[in-house]
Amino acid sequence: MPVRLLLAVPVALAVTVLGAAILGEYQFTGVTGAAAGLIYGLFIAEAAVAVARRGSALLAVICAVLAVGGLGWAIRASIGPRASVPGDIPAMGWLALGLAAVGAAIRARSSGRRPAGSPTEPPRTPVPGRGETPPTAERPPG
């Protein structure tokens, strides 16, 4: 398992915990609750992909699980400790859970892929002495 992937998991977990603590203060009864779930999942996956530098199926599963777990914790906090789970979770809360999982999985899986026909290496910087002159203050690039 690559080291970057191992480092991405605790970062995603930190974003999960912080986001759940913030979202736990809000109700999941309207469309904004569902939208918050989607954005929450995207944030978790974006943090993981930023560290891992590329997406993968394993990272997508990890991010989706973290998103559902964290958002479930936030919804539980928002409905109160004496509420019945799953009976008292609002419909938009369930939708938020689904959108968080899907958003996190898609973002973590699709990142880092090259489009078809793209070069495998980045373009090279001109090297002085090979017929190309480097940009200077007198001759800026372009």
C-alpha cells in the first residue's frame, strides 16, 4: 500500500470529525441538509485526494465509509440523545447520507485519471544550451 494513501486516511478522518462536529449543530430537515451531505462527502474526498495525489477504488471506499459514519454521527447529534435511531432521522437526513457517500466515492475514485489521448509525461522545461534560450528580464516568456 502506498505511503501517500496511508497518510491520506488520517487526514480524511480529521476532516470527517471536524465536519461532523460542525454539521451536528444543524437540522437535516430541508434541502440544505441534503446539500450539506453532498458537500461534506466532497470535502472528505478532496482532503484525501490532496494528500494521496490520485484517486483509487480503495480511497473511494474509505472516503464513502468515513462520510457516512461522520454524517451519521452529525445527524444523531442534531436530533438529540433521546431520539430513536433510525426512526427519528428525517428523510433529508437519509438523502444526505446517500449523497455524502456517492459524492465522496465519485470524487475519490475519479481524481487523478488522465483523459484518453493525453501525454503520459508533463511537458519539459527548455534547457539552456540546446538551441532554446531561457526567459530573462529582457526577454520574458511568451
